Amino acid sequence: MSRIRLLPEALANKIAAGEVVERPASVVKELLENSLDAGARNLEITVQAGGKRLIRVLDDGEGMTPDDALLAFERHATSKIRRAEDLSCIHTLGFRGEALPSIAGVSRLLMETQAKGETVGTAVEIAGSRMAGVREIARAVGTTLTVRDLFFNVPARKKFLRADRTELGHVVNVVTQYALAHPEGRFALAGWGSGMFDFQAVESLRERLFQVFGAELLRQLVELEEDLPFVPGSPSPQGTGPGEKIRLHAFVSKPEVQKPNRQSLYFFVNRRMVRDRILMHALGEAYQRILPDGSFPVALVFIEMPYGEVDVNVHPSKTEVRFRRQSMIHDCLREAVRKALKEARPEAAFSIQPRGMEVEPPIASGARPESAPGLRPPTRRGSLPLQVGEPASVGPELPPGFQTSSGPAAAEALSSSDTGRDSSPPTCAAAELISGEQAEAIRTAASGTLSPAHIHPLGQIDDSFIVASDRGSLLIIDQHVAHERVLFEKVLGQRRGGRVESQRLLLPLIVELNPRQQILLDDLTPELNSCGFEVEPFGRRTLAVKALPADLGPSDCSRLLGELLEGVEKEAREVSLERLQEKIAASVACHAAIKVHTHLERSKMVWLIDELLKTRYPMTCPHGRPIILRYEKNEILKAFKRI
Ligand code: ADP
Ligand code: MG
């Protein structure tokens, strides 16, 4: 008997309508959801050309009878809901009955399936919605969907697909998200060289996190688990969901971890990855006094609740939800995270780093030269507005830095598993390199010509800033960024002149990569090797670093590579070789430069000022931060009311 039914029109009209197939990753998403809904535990995904040429998802789920195998391709045909009431209690990942017909409409599709208890299986072939053949086959119980030549009959859509690597990146994100939500399943993805990953089924979320992100990231996370009872007297929820409770299981990063974007925030509701303002806001509040503005934690939040408590029929992509008790969910998440962070660390260590010692926030691309030259004292960190998506139209005000992004990619992209950043020195991951023209404008705007003959270092403030006199004027020089500028120009000059200094390591360093980083790294390796690194793949998703640029210490290397990959990923398009060389030079410079809180002998200060003034752009660091603040003699005299 067939399980799949056509939905009555009135019910079909109640379902959030819209396109589901946007790119290969959306096909993979729908196919994975179908496999998981069919109870599959073994999921093998293969893609070619980032999914443009081929996507294959093989599962060991319950399979389909011959009748169902044909019905599945009708629009609004589903085995998952029957009546309008079912919509308020959705317990499966899919329910719209639209994915298979939509995918079959824009590709050449082959479905091979065998249901439990049936003697024969069925193969159905469809090309651009036209049935091309049905035959009996023999296979194990389960289903394999093969989707070839996506958009072969819609050239306009095909044109908008990105480079294979970019599309593959999206596929990796999707498979990883489902793998995180379903640790009891095996998820194997092949599509790049020998295969991207093969996460075997595990018992716990913790183990799955370890498989996906590695030990390093796991060490930086605090695990929390809470059962949240319903408010007494509240109407009992419809349907039997995962219990009559709300269960929260989360991994949130310790206060010292700071990410420059929201890409490491994952929220799952009843094993469905969602983008949700309420949850995002709650997390933002929990971290409000812990992270500086514009920094984000790493968080994986898994919430399970009775199905009737959450409406998933909000958006066709099924990634937006509406909670019946949204303020309760919000407050519970916030309090649980606050409590866990407090337990992980004593109260006293909680405050943000001392304001006065912070270095200016990086100037993002499109830096405004007038904000940088050294005639004014530094503005406060966080004064640059964060670029975010559309203003909130529903829900509460979001705390600084936690506004939801408008781009669907914002919550989608896979985080990197590099180490978190600690407070000093400021790292460069978040900063955009500024162009030579921007630096030139800053230089021109800076008053006075600097000459080493006139500059006399007087000492340091807080072992971080050199105070110097220059013919009656006062200079304050940030020693870290000054040295960064010197090294940046040196490293870049050596690379472009083909005279790179490199040091071999006695023992190679082993760096862990996540699947996304692995793809990016393949492209970066030749240039890294020309810049004085010697990196080689070392087993699955690890990298052996055998040599480093001469100025760099081994302890900085894995963080540097993580930041570099994060930076390249953020640009989202192909990075030119020139820009890549600059990025590598800037990363090396940032990590090798003298740190803040380092005492310098006078001779070292003289040397640094000398070297700085030999550079092309002594006023700004490669990321656009000012290096020198200058207080003119006249200003000083005026301030003392002498003129
Ligand atoms: P929906 O998932 O919203 O029901 P789909 O178009 O994705 O709609 O799938 C239609 C139907 O085909 C599903 O309801 C399910 O019964 C069946 N189906 C699809 N994929 C599989 C699979 N991998 N294993 C078993 N049944 C499947
Ligand atoms: Mg489906």
C-alpha cells in the first residue's frame, strides 16, 4: 500500500511556498532530509564539480514501494502530513512534498529504491520533469538519488552558479550541519580528491564535535545540558515530541575565544538547523559583558521540544521557525549560557580587557582615511558601526554585534577550527588589508615629515607605546603595529624579489583543518610555499608544516594559518595573487611583530623608529590602524595657555 498521498489543494495552499532549488547545496539539503526522515543511519554523499555535474545521496532508510517511487515525483505528494492539523505538529524534516518534483524539473535524475519486505526494487529516471523510464532492479533496502547536470534546461540559473570550489563549500556546510544534528548517523562526503570526510556514527554530540572540529576547538568549549520544564498551568503541548520538556544541550566558547563573525554560531531545533533571531539575541545577551563589541563566540545550541511548540511552516527553506513561547525559550537559553560561563570561570576574570590598552578596531574595506591620521586621540573601540543586515522588523532589539545578517550564507557557512584569539596582541583575522592608495592618502593627511635624526625616544607607556619627542612635538608610537609595518614590507619585498628567507623546523608542526579549510588550502599551498612556508598534506585533514618564514616563531603558525584561511574565505571570491601575497605577508608580520607589554631597551626603540621611517607607509599598519599619534608643539603650547 502506498504511504505517499497527494495533499488536498486547500492544505497545499497553507504550506509556505517558494523555490527550493537554488544551488547544488540546496539539492543536497533536501535529499539528506528525505534520507533522515526515512530513518537512514548510513548516508553517503558524492558530488562532482561542486555538485553541478553530479550529486548522489545513498541511504539505508526504509525505501519506497514501486507505487510510492512514482508518486513521490508528484507535486504536493508526501507521506509526512495528511491533514491541516498535522501542520501544527511537524515531526519530520520535510513535509512540503515539493523537493523531488522540483529537483527532477531542473536536472537528469535517477532514483533507485527498495522498500523493506518488497522483493524487487524500482529505478525511476526523469529528465527535466519528463519521465524517461521505470524499471525493476535489485538492491539493498534503501534509496539512492543521483542528480546530474543541475539546471541543464535552465541556462539562466546555471549561469549564476559559482566556482566548483565555492559550491562545494556550500555542500560541505550543509552536510556538516546535518552531521552535527545527527551524531547517530554516518555521514561520508566525497567530492574532492580522495574524499572530504567520513564521520562514523557516534554515541554523543561531543564525539561528533570532535570529529568535525577537532580537539583544539573542543577544548575551548563549555558543554551545558538542561531540562526546562513547562511553566505550570500552561496548556499541554500538542503531539508527542521529544518528551514533554524542553531540552537544551549546548557547547559555547569560553570568554577568551573571539571570532570576527557569526559563522561559528549554530542553532538546531528538533535536529533542524535554524536561523533564529530570538536564539541569536539570547546568546548575544549571555555574552554581552564578556566579549567586546563586534566579536562573537563559537556556539552550537541544540534544543529539543514538543513538536507542537514550534512552527516550521514559516519559510520554504524550513530554516526559520516560530516558537510558541518565545520569551521563555529566549530567557532560558540566556540564563543557561550565563550560568555555564560563570561556572567555567571565576567572576573576576569576566570583564573585557582594559579599555585603555585596546588598539583601534581594524578599518574595514572602504577605510576612511580621515579616521586614521595621528592628530586626534584614538576613538573608542567599537565606535565603528558593524555592517549588518536589514533592521529588525520583529522581535526584540539585538545587543551590539549580534544582529542577524540578511544574507542566507551568514549562518550557513562552516566555522573554522582555528584556535580562538586571546586579548593581546590584537590579531589580524578580522581586519581587512587596506590598499596602497588608502595608505597613501593617510600618509598625505599626516602632518609633518618625519626624520629619524629628529626623533628621540623618551620611554614607553605600559611597555606598549613608545613616547618620543620630535622637534618640540610629541609622538606616541604603537610598537606592535610599527614593527608589523616594518615586517610586512620586508616579507612582501622578499617575496616579490624572489629572496625569501625560510627556516626549517626540526620537527614538523601538525595543524588540524576543517573540511572547508582543506579546500581553501589546496589553492593556497603553492603561494604559501613561495612565501617561505613548506606545507604538505599529512593524512586526512591535517597539514604538516616543515618550514616557516624566517621571522615567524613556530608557536604562532597554526593560528596564523587559521586566520589566513578565515580571511581568504571572507572575501568569498577568487583572491588575486597579489592580494594573497599581501595577506600572507600581513599575517606573518602580525604574528612575528613585537607584542604589546614588551619592555624595549632604548637602542631597540631607536632601531624600530629607524626601520619604521624607512618603510613606504610609516603612518599606518597593513590593516589601516594608525601607528603614530602626533601632538604638535602648537597644540601643546595652546593647551598650556602659552599662546
Ligand atoms: P517531503 O519530504 O516534503 O514529503 P519530497 O518531495 O522530498 O517531499 O519527497 C516525497 C516523498 O518521497 C516523501 O514524503 C517520502 O515518502 C518519499 N521519499 C523521498 N525520499 C526518500 C528516501 N530517501 N527514502 C524513503 N522515502 C523517500
Ligand atoms: Mg523532502
